[in-house]
Amino acid sequence: MYTCATMEHKELISTGQAAKVAGVSKSLINQAVRAGSIRSTEIAGRYLINPSDLEEWNAARLARGRGRPAKPAPVNYAIPLIGAVGAGPGQDDPFPTGTMLSVHELFAGDVAAYQVRGRSMEAELIGFGDYVIVRRQPSPDSGEKVVAWIKDDDGMVVRRLRIDADGSRWFEAAPKDGPRYRKPVQAGDVIYGVYCGIVRRVDVDGKKSAGKRKSTP
């Protein structure tokens, strides 16, 4: 009896080995064994599988289309890159007409992008060199981040808009170092749109690499 069990053991493989052969997780093999989908032999508390039974199960599994499908590649869209926007002093530096920025399909639609210059919005996770994505909306709600033309600064800025109970409106910024900036919205100031995301440049081992994420105000 001992000799027979030893010979059988040589012909069988463990569930871990079976998972590697089939290219699936060990938990999936164990589930199939418990369900009886793969015949197995228990020796010394371990489930062992005949390779031919594993091959039969795996072929049937793939034929049923239960292999994990490949994820479709994301579709990128090109949106207008308008010009510089100040996280600090206003910027009046438009980019050449036709300059575009590639973004994720989440941002497809009536949007445009501006490149940030300045550091007054770092506490809002908007840094120097980032590209802010703006959805056109001239009448944003209180608390939303906006891109606006500030008449006094004679330039474009990115700020957070605050609306008081009496209806007065303010542009706010909060640098990591230094006092919070607050300026009333005045006649001649124009709000172009609401911030809806960012294309960020991230330092990775001293190198710059682009990254995208959707963000909320």
C-alpha cells in the first residue's frame, strides 16, 4: 500500500503547481477541486492532481470563455491648451492657436486646459507646471475652483471661488507657506470655467513623467 501511494504521488502535481501550469490563481484551482470540476487525490492532507485531468479542465474553461479578457486601452482626446494661468500673479501668455493637450476620455467634451505658473494653489494640490482642465461654466457655485481673468492683475488666474451669504464673491488661494489670499470679484473680472481635473508632472527618481487623474473641486 505504501509503495502504491508513492508511485501515485510521482504521477500527480500539487494545486500550486497546477495553478502555474494553467496560468490561474491557486484559489481557482482549489475551488475547482472542491467543486469536483478537477478530479484529485488527497495524500497526507494535500490535494494532488493528474496533469491530464488539469489539461482537460483548463481546455473546457477556456472554451467557455472564462479566461480573463484583456482590458481595452483607454481612449485619449485632444483638448485646446489655451495658455498660462497664474497660481500667484495673473498671466497673460496665450499659447499658439491649435496647441492641444492629450487627456483621458473622462475629460472629453466642452473643456480646455491651462498651464499653471506660480505656487499659491499648492495647498489645493495644484502645482507649478501642472495643466488644469477647465469645463466652461461662467456661473460656478461657492467652493469651486475656477479659472478667471482678473482685471486688476491684467491676467488669468486659478483660484477658489467663495460666495458669502450676502452674495458677495471672493477669489481665494492658500499657499503652503504664507498667508491666505482673498480678493473680491469686481466688475471686469471674468470667470471662464470650473476646474474639473489635472494633468500633473510628477518627480520620479529625479525625472519628470506625466500623470493624469480626475479630481473634484
